[in-house]
Amino acid sequence: MTQQTFINTNTQQWDEIKEFSGTQILPLAEPVPQGSIHRLRMSAGTIIPVHHHPCDEYVYVIQGTIETGGRECKAGTFWFTPANAKNGSHKAITDVEIITIRLGEMGVVENCKN
């Protein structure tokens, strides 16, 4: 790529995530093959169960409050989860929006036994 790319996220279509009722995703970029930079919305009360990814993941809370790993995170909180580590559960305490940077493939999202 030899030039900057701009996305007006106010005019883009959000996609429903069928596996998790109350979630919407807005893909922004693919920083590495099969990786993702995206915005994620969760309605209050939505839960994404404990899972893991085969890559590092970085998350920033844009607005609202989310509980993850037993910790309440408000707007302005940033967290890092290393590859293959227990991730979540994520519970939206209020309507919440996060931005996620995932440095590799999603993998199969399934409940961890840890």
C-alpha cells in the first residue's frame, strides 16, 4: 500500500455476530494476515464466555463498562491478553463499545476448561 486509507466509521454498516446475541462488529483493518482491528458493540447484559485465541489480543474500552476476567473495566481502560491465554468471560455491564486489535487468526472460539 502506498497511500493512506480513511474510513468514516459513522457511515459504515455494523455486522451482527450471530453466535453472541447483542453484539455487533465493525471491521476496520487487517494488520497482519488473518488479524483484525475492529470496533465491537455489546448490549448491556451480553456475555461472551471464557475462550482463547491463538494470537495476542489488545482491547481498549471506548465507552461503557465491561467486566472481563473478574475485573470491571470502564471507558479508558486498556488490556492485553497473550496468545492462548484464558480470555474473559466478557460481560457488558452497560452498553459498551471496545476496539480490538488481534494479531493473527481468530481460531475456534470455544470455552476454556481453565
